[in-house]
Amino acid sequence: MKKPVKVAITGAAGQIAYSLIFRVASGSMLGPDQPVILQLLDIPDALEKLKGTVMEVDDCAFPLVTETIASADPMEAFDGTDYALLVGARPRGPGMERKDLLEANAKIFSVQGKALSEKASRDVKVLVVGNPANTNALIAQSNAKKLDPRQFTAMVRLDHNRALSQLAAKTGSKTTDISKMIIWGNHSATQYPDITHTLVGEKAAVNLVDQEWVEKDFIPTVQQRGAAIIKARGLSSAASAASAAVDHMHDWALGTNGKWVSMGIPSDGSYGIKPGVVYGYPVTCANGKYEIVQGLSINEFSRSRMDATEQELREERAAIEELLK
Ligand code: NAI
């Protein structure tokens, strides 16, 4: 049996975590031979509820779970952490402006970035799920002076999976037949789900669907899927968000064998997106590292969509700039 690794999950008493913790504990994320120590973090007011979740984890008698820690202190919860899934965030309250939401979250993610920098494994892999995910990841990364910025990522995998599912339904194929899907930019309504390089089996997706469907149906459906789920369920997507988080970390840790996936990562100038934001890119993963898929042709339509979502990220950044010091 391998040595256990430490997996921290924040927002551990919340609804995404109620699915995520059990998927991680069962081995979906890191494989059926990788024992885990669960480090669960939430705020003091949620600790009683979290106790109930921990009781349920115990009651599953998962063979891979060697220990479960529940805490309201990031310095304790991130001690030696190998994988950090930052799910907990401040939801938008009544009358709260976008800037207020950004600032409230900025405070949470600056504290957590500092704690990760001090306490986590030097090789920690961090995935930010809590919204606004890209900018929260930027804040955590900027506050983690002792870690490499590339260790901080944001989740656009749910959008990627939603795009696969929509295209599969439209073309009468299976999601596993589809490759080279891309989500560019922000996990928000400006994200750009791009099928210009996508294959369905051996065929180019753009030859199977028309541009009108792409612009009027596919892109808005993927962009607005979160809102559609809230409308239907009365609650935001949780199990699908947890599943996407599992996919993101699984692929980053264990590799994609050449398959493209989408990850929000610190921009490095690739595709004209200057450094300073966390931006969704197509990547491949191997040996615990991700690499941006380079050399793709970008048409005029794609360029304008990619620039629009970058612009939104720059505006989010401007709203919390002082917390990036
Ligand atoms: P939830 O409200 O059910 O749970 C959030 C939990 O975070 C609560 O238990 C709360 O006490 C905790 N929390 C708040 N501040 C914290 C802090 N400073 N430290 C630790 N825990 C803290 O929310 P849910 O449904 O689990 O969603 C969590 C986040 O994920 C939200 O921001 C949501 O918008 C986001 N989300 C992101 C998606 C993505 O694709 N990136 C998809 C779906 C949701």
C-alpha cells in the first residue's frame, strides 16, 4: 500500500463537499490504491454540521481513509497538504454588489493562500472551486509567496464537461467520442466554449453542426448552465461540480495521456493573454504537471470571445488589486 497523501477540502460542511468528500474518500480522484488523510476546513459556525459529515465518512468504512481531521483553522487544515480543493466561499447575499462579493472572497482566499504557503507540502496542487473561482485562485496564488504560481489553478472543468455533454447530445455521440474541447477564460457567463478544434470521433465538430447552433444555442447553454440548474433544482450545481473537481485533480495528478482538458491557470502570454490573470486554457497533463496546448489557430470569432472573457478577468483583478501585494 502507498503512503497516505493529505487532501484538504474547504467549505467541507457545504453541498459540493457533501459529494466531493465521498468521491475522494472512495478513490475516484487519486486511484484505488492511494490512501488519503482528509483535512476538512469550514468556518466555526459550520463545525457542528461538519461533525455530522465526518460521522458519515466514518460510517462508510472507506478502506482508503486513514484519518479525518475537521478544523476551522487553515493553518491546521493545510498542514502538510498535498492536494487542496478550495471550495468554501462567500455566496452573494441580498443587495451585495459584485465588488463586495469579490472583496469578501478576496479576504478568505488571501488568508488561505498564506496558510498554504506556510504549511502545505512544497509540491501542493491547489484547485479553487469557490466563486469567483479564477480571481480567488489569483488571490490565493499571490499570497502564497513560498509556492510556485503554477501550483494554483481554478476550475473550468465543469464547463468543459457541460460542453462535452451538449455536443454529444447534438451529434448523437458519446462524450468519450469527443476530443479537443476547450473552455477559454473565466468560469462565468463570458467563458468561451470553443469547438473549432474539436473532434467527434475522427470528424471535425464544425462540419457536423452549423455556426448558428454554436452561437445561438451551444455557447449560451454552456455559459448559462449554472443558472438553469439553480432554476430547476432551487440550489446550485453540487454533484456535477464535485465530479468536475475530481476530474481536474485526477488528470493533473495522474496525467491525461495526451488528451486535452481545460484548466484555469496563471496566464503566461500564450494566445495573447498577458500574465496577471487565471485563465481557462486547453492543457495536457503528465508527471504531475500541466502544459498549455500550443500552436492552435485562432479565428476572428474566437479572438473576440477570448478577449471579452479576458477583459472581465482584468476588471475582477482591478477590483481586488490591493489584496495582491
Ligand atoms: P455551500 O454554501 O453549500 O457551502 C459553502 C461552504 O463554505 C459552507 O459550509 C460555508 O460555511 C463554507 N465557508 C465559507 N467561508 C469559508 C471559509 N473562509 N473557510 C472555509 N469554509 C468556508 O456552497 P456550495 O454549493 O458547496 O458551493 C461552494 C462554492 O463553489 C460557491 O462559491 C459556488 O459558487 C462555487 N461553485 C463553483 C463552480 C465552478 O465550476 N467553479 C460550480 C459550482 C459552484
